[in-house]
Amino acid sequence: MLPQDGIVRPEDVASVLPPEERLAQGPVAIAECFQNIPCDPCYHNCKQGAIQEFKEINDRPQIIFDKCNGCGTCMSRCPGLAIFVVDATFSDSEAIVKIPYEFLPIPDVNETVTAINRAGQAVGEARVVRVQNTKVQDRTVIVWLAVPKELMLEVRHFKVRGVQ
Amino acid sequence: MKYTEVAIVGGGPAGLTAAMSAAKLGAEVILIDRNDYLGGQLIKQTHRFFGSKQQRASERGIDIARELSDQVMNIPNIQVMTEATVLGYYEDGVLLVEQNKKIITIHPKRIVISTGGAEKTLLFPNNDLPGVYGAGAVQTLVNVYGVKPGKKVLMVGAGNIGVIVSYQLLQAGIEVVAIIEAAPKIGAYWVHAAKVVRAGVPILTRHTIVKAHGEREVNGATVVRLDENWQPITGTQKKLDVDVICLSVGLTPLSELLWQAGCKMVYVPELGGNVPLRNEHLETSVPGIYVAGDVAGIEEASAAMMEGSLAGLEAAASLGYTSETLQENLRDVLEQLKGLRSGSVGEKIRKGMEQVSLG
Ligand SMILES: Cc1cc2nc3c(=O)[nH]c(=O)nc-3n(C[C@H](O)[C@H](O)[C@H](O)COP(=O)(O)OP(=O)(O)OC[C@H]3O[C@@H](n4cnc5c(N)ncnc54)[C@H](O)[C@@H]3O)c2cc1C
Ligand code: SF4
Ligand code: SF4
């Protein structure tokens, strides 16, 4: 369980997933933030108003999926790096997973990297489609990975080849 | 002898905000820190902070440190003394300071003690071998001096500090073999834990360290699983191949000066150890001595900054300085502190705070 070993499990994620129909419509954020902690930058940084207003700073983020356009602004402000954007509409076989990333080296577009799940295990390969690294992101890079569609709810990290 | 209205001991987030708010009310301030930089712990916090927007959530500690120090350096009625250690407090209200191998005496009208905390350690065989470090020391080596402490690290303690320092070690390209934690649950925010786990670091709760191996330096560590009663389970001993053992088992207030000054102290485990009793103005039992930050109880930088503002305002106000917005500012700070300590993660702090009020 998460509090014992730090591994986010499918049962945890199930409660915060967008419905199938919404996933099928394009990019959408998933906030994998499962504890009431005094933290609210995700809410303050969503210009779409897609994160429900926090009544209290310890509230957990609730994404209003119909308002979320998957822009990813919230991702690079989250101190927990707990928000991901998935886009199931990328191609017939592949989906995009946007990963907040604070390690070096930053991969290049078109580079193949090892896709990693929430337990830290390699689950396949992924291709880097885009790297967002603007000044407002303040050193939290967002890397767009193309992964096989069936892995879009599993891949949450990656390793650059040849780096331990 | 130097004279000043407010002397502030410690230039971390608490001391910096104390200096700023006292100086803004008009007081003449001397800020003293033993390091050659201001910022205290913040100088090595490369990660984004939690908290609310008002308390600069999502900013990185290093950036907050730089900004606060720049502001303080630019306020004319603050005199900053770095590489200056306050060695003692005398009953006539004089601070003894060592700077550049010289002894300086300062006689302030008010003192704010914001000396922060010191790391706790752990008892186990060979804990004196080179290679056994406190997490704060490792963080200073890596993030301030750019030095790798070793190649393979065992982190002891899964609180926020243990987990964040592990993350920073990974960022520096150092392998973290495992994070062990004696308690049945991870103390760090789960989002932090999740982020090191997916980067490949196992967190083993109900585990403790039995001994460090090595002759002249660490070359391994034995860990063991604990049962419900925190007793080692036989047959579960495991030797890990590590060259660094990093202890992150909590901080304790750095309170020597308060003891010396004769402030009434009380042992409060929830706040990290012995802390001074204080009134709602953050004034201790010795009139004119105020406290703020980790020395008043181990919390977070956000709380340290709020307490610093409060102590700085109160110290200056007690000298007769005031402003049109003083009452409002005081109320605002108190509100924010209350908000920070609300909710379930603030429960421990609230429990601690109930035990420290004067009178
Ligand atoms: C690894 C780690 C991660 C953290 N993460 C977060 C976080 O995410 N969010 C958050 O809000 N907080 C975080 N904190 C906590 C935060 O850094 C501290 O709570 C905060 O720095 C306390 O501020 P302070 O001013 O009380 O003490 P400090 O920052 O410790 O400053 C005390 C200063 O006093 C000086 N000093 C002490 N004694 C003397 C003396 N006798 N003479 C002269 N100078 C002296 C010291 O040199 C030091 O500069 C973290 C801490 C650590 C260690
Ligand atoms: S991805 Fe964009 S629209 Fe969606 S919640 Fe985040 S900031 Fe708001
Ligand atoms: S910013 Fe991140 S950690 Fe903070 S509440 Fe939002 S999702 Fe959770």
C-alpha cells in the first residue's frame, strides 16, 4: 500500500481517473495526489478553472475533466510531481503520457527511452515526442512520451538509455 | 561594545523575516549568522515547497533564500554579520560574538533567537565510521559544495527530509539503494515517496539498521525487519552493499542560547525536543528575548517565516515602533500560521503548541 511502500496502486488511481469517454476525447490531467496535505498550487495555476476550488488548503485536488484541456500548466507547479496528462487520441496504437521530469540528461525529441511504472519497474519502450522546458516551468521539464496505448495508465517515469 | 535595538541570532528563513519586519517598522537591527551566507537550511533546498500561494508554495527553497537575503542586504537599518557565531548570552543582556577570530560584544534592547535545529543521530555499532552522515550534511555536500558523498547510499528515515534528500541524491547521479523506516508508515508526504519509488528506490517500512560494516570507512550495512512491537524478526537480516549511510531521523531545536539565558524550557517530543515556553508575542520567559522558527519547535520553512515576521514585529513594537497596519499585519500572520498548522498533518504541531504557552 502507498503509505507502506510509496507505490501508487491501480486501486488508488481508479478513484481519480477520468471516465473512458473523456479519455477518448483527448488530453486530460490526472492528479495522483492521495493524501490531505497543506498544498494548493495546482488549483491556483489552472487557468481553465478545471481544478475544483479548495475549501481548505488540505483538500485533495478534484479535476473537473470536462473543463480540463490537458495543457499541463498545473504539472510543473506541483511540488509533488503528482500530476500527469494523458492523451489517448495520439494515434491508433499509441497514447501520449506527459511526465514531469527533474533529472539530467534531458532526452532529445525522437529519442527512445525506457518506460517505467509507478513501482520503478521497466515496462517497455517509449519515444520522446516533445520536450517542454520554458522559463515559467522553472526547471521542471515536461516530457511527452509516446507509449503503446495499453500502457498509458501505467507509465509514470522513464529512464534515459545508458543512465543508471 | 556595539549597541543596537534588535539583535537577531540566526539568518535562516525565520531570522531573515524577523530582521525585515523589525526593520520595516523602523528598528535598528543586527542580524548574525555563523555561516558565510544567509538563508539557513533553505540554501540547499532545491525542491519545490508545499504550502499555499501566500507562503510561496511551489517555489524552491534556494530561490526563496536568495530573494530574502537580497532584500535584507538592501535594507539600510539592518546590519548583517556573517561568519559570526554567537557564543554566549550574559545576564546583563550582552551577546558575545566571535567573528574573524575576534570577540565582539553586542548589547541589544531586544533579541530574537532563530538558531534553527540540529540533526538527531542513531545508536548502532560502527555509527562513528566515516561514511555515516546526517542527511543535512549530505545535502550540504551535494547541493552547496557539489561534492558526492559516495556511490551507494542507504537512507535511514522516510520522513520528508529522508525522502527529499534521497531525491536530490538521485538528481546528483548517486544511487540510493533503499530508504528504511522503523515505523509502519512513511512519514513523508506520499507524493514525495511516490516520486522516489518510481525513480527506482525501494522504501522499506518496519526496517531498522543493525550495524554499519567496514574498518576505516563504511562498506556495507545490515538491516532487519521489525515486528509489530518494533522487535527485530530473526532471520530477516540483510546485508546491503553501500558506502554511505545517511541518517535522517529528525531534528532537535538548537537551544543552547535559550538555556544560557535562563528561559523556561519544556520537553515536547512533538516539537523535536526541548523548546522555550513563549507567549502569543513569541516572547520567552526572559523579557525581551523572542524565539522564531525551528528553535521554537521543528516545523517547516513556511512556519519559520511566519514566526519570524511575528517575532520581528513584536520585538520592534515593544520598543514603541508602530505603523498604521501593524495590528492588521499581526492578525494576518497569526491567521496564516493557524492555517498552516490546520488539517491532519498539522495535528502533531498543534498538540505540541498546546504545551508551550507561557502563563
Ligand atoms: C532536507 C530538508 C527539507 C525541507 N523541506 C522543506 C519543505 O519542503 N518546505 C518547508 O517549508 N520546509 C522544509 N524544510 C524545513 C526548513 O528548511 C526549516 O524548517 C527552516 O529552514 C527553519 O528555519 P529557521 O530559520 O528556523 O532555521 P535554519 O534555516 O536552520 O537557520 C538557522 C540559522 O541560524 C544559524 N545559527 C545557529 N546557531 C547560531 C549561532 N550560535 N550563532 C550564529 N548563527 C547561528 C545557522 O547557521 C542557520 O543559518 C526542510 C528542511 C530540510 C533539512
Ligand atoms: S492540465 Fe491545464 S486545464 Fe487541465 S487541470 Fe492542469 S492546468 Fe488545468
Ligand atoms: S499541487 Fe500537487 S501535491 Fe499539491 S495538492 Fe496539487 S496535486 Fe497535490
